[in-house]
Amino acid sequence: VNIETTVSDQVALVRLHRPEVLNALSLALMEELADRLTDFDRDPDVRVIVLTGDERAFAAGADIKEMADATPVEMIRRDQFARWDAIRRVKKPLIAAVSGYALGGGLELAMACDIIVAAESARFGQPEIKIGVMPGAGGTQILPRLVGMGKAMEMVLTGRPISAREAERLGLVTRVVPDGLCLDEALALAREIAAMPPLAVQHAKEAIRRSALAGVDLAFERKNFTLLFGSEDQREGMAAFLEKRPPRFTGR
Ligand code: DAK
């Protein structure tokens, strides 16, 4: 099991739990996560869902070990996107409580939530470029909506992470709280929303997302992401990460 859940006061808490790899989002973890979130979306005792990791990491991205040798055809056959789509279809509010790293797919997962609460020392980034690929689950589509084109460009093309304070200033994060208080703050916010009329909440969420995400083209991003799995630089970038050495990129 890669996911732990509890429910209290009509709030479901969903915790990613692969601490040995900074909660890297393996295929198995994503399947479990999509299933749990879909279950809670149907559960009449749950009104709001909080998603979190641990102190060190929300999630350090997709599991690089699982992707290192994949071809574009293999990536298509895995149909990983189906799980991400299921998460984006959740009707109830999703609040991400982020401590530590939210990188790559980890940041994309936080952005698939409706509100992000961050601990002071949290770090947000799209480092895929450093391992020879690009974001595949919203980093080129949703991130620019939140932080503007230039900043998204800088983050995606350099892979450099930003601090929680900068993320708050840019509008990626709604509030920053001292380390150790992040989950409590997210749960308090969740309880506040859980006390509101559920139908109005869900309809308001749907309307805001429709406006904020109008024109977002995840399918286009997916095609480009998938195509890069035919490149030598993808092989080199991911192998270098796993071998703990700097990569040598050639443009092939
Ligand atoms: N995958 C697998 N293992 C990871 C990992 C990851 N993303 N991140 C960390 N780990 C593992 C490390 O390999 C290490 O394992 P051992 O050496 O102990 O066996 C362990 O977690 C602890 O990490 P470090 O020793 O590296 O810890 P440090 O504190 O030194 O560094 C770090 C922390 C976060 C700076 C570093 O771990 C790091 O750079 N991690 C990789 C970050 C990264 O590149 N993330 C982007 C991955 S690509 C898709 C949707 C989304 C995506 C893909 C497809 N579809 C819908 C198809 C997303 C792609 C990505 O996210």
C-alpha cells in the first residue's frame, strides 16, 4: 500500500506513503490514488479531500526508475494519463498540503488539486528538463495559468525550483504556514469548506475550473512528452539520475 487514508468531520485525508523514494509516483501508487479519490468522491460521508505527503516530500515526481527504459509505444500502452484524468474529474474540493519537495509530477499533482497550502520550507519545481524530457501532466499548460508565461518558461526550461514564499507571491500557492503546521491549516480550511452547502461547493468548483482551465490542452502536452521517449537524451538523462552522475546531452 502506497496510500493511507482517514476520515473525520466529513474531511478525508489521503497521504502518499513511499518515504524511501520521496513519494515518487509509481504506476501502482497512481492507480491506488485515483481509486481512493474516486471512492471518496462517491462517499456521502466525505465533503472535502486533503491530499498530503510527509515532512520531506509531497512527491518528488513520477518514478524515474519505471520510466527510464520506456519507449513512446510503452508509454502509450501504460495509459498512465487515465489515472490523472480520473483525479481531475473529482467533483469535491481537493486541497493539497505540501511540505518538502513538490517536483515534476508531484507539482502537477498539487496543481490538479483546487487549493495548495504550503509549509515555509516547501520547494516547487518542474525538473523534468534535467532528465531529458518535459512535464507531462500539466506543467506546460496549467503552471503558466497560475504563475504567468515567463515564470513557467523559466521553471520548465531550467528545472530550478522556487520557494513557498515565491510560489505564494506568484499565485501558485494560496497560503504559506510555518513548518509543522501545514497539514493542520489545510484540514482547518477543509472543515470550513465542508460546512458549506455541498452542491453549491461542487458547482462553484466546476465553474471556477472551467474558467481557469479554458484552453488548457493536456493532450498536446502528452504528445510532446511521449515523443521525447524516443530520444537518446531521455535515456541519458534518466540513466544519469539513477547512476548519480551528471548527464551528457547531445540533442539526439
Ligand atoms: N523517482 C524515483 N526515485 C526517486 C525520485 C523519483 N522521482 N526522486 C527521488 N528518488 C529516490 C532517489 O533515487 C533516492 O533513492 P536511493 O538512492 O536512496 O535508492 C531517494 O529517493 C532519496 O533521494 P535523494 O537521495 O536524491 O535525496 P536528496 O535529498 O539528495 O535529493 C531531490 C532530493 C528531490 C532533489 C532528488 O531526489 C531529485 O532530484 N529527485 C528527482 C526529481 C525529479 O527529477 N523529478 C521529476 C521526475 S519526472 C505522466 C505524468 C507525470 C509525469 C510523467 C508522466 N503521465 C501522465 C504519463 C511526471 C514526470 C516526472 O515527474
